[in-house]
Amino acid sequence: MMSELIKRGEALARESQRRRVRELAERLRETFGSAAVEVEEARVLVRGRGMVKRWLIDPSLRFLSGGSR
């Protein structure tokens, strides 16, 4: 019974992580309209011209994930 609970908890945690990654990717798409936003497992990749400069200039972009929930 305990192993089933652990499996269920792990599945819920994975789904929660996937949902947060999708939400972050959507927020980045809204912020960077011209950038390419890709989701890979638990990572969100943003590519586009001038992205590093923009990221360095605007500190709010470095904290889009909103911290722990």
C-alpha cells in the first residue's frame, strides 16, 4: 500500500512540474513575442536575437518562475 502511495505522489509531483513548466513557457511567449520558446522535460529554452542583453537589463525576467509555491 505504501509503495502505491509513493508512486501516486511521484506522479502528482511530475504532473505539477510539467504544468509549471508549461505555464512558465507561456509567460515567456507572452513576454518575448519574437523569441522561440521550447519546452524540454523540466527546462524552458528561449532563443532569439538580443535575448541575453534583454535578460541582463530587465531583472524581472530572471525571476519569472515566481519562486517556490
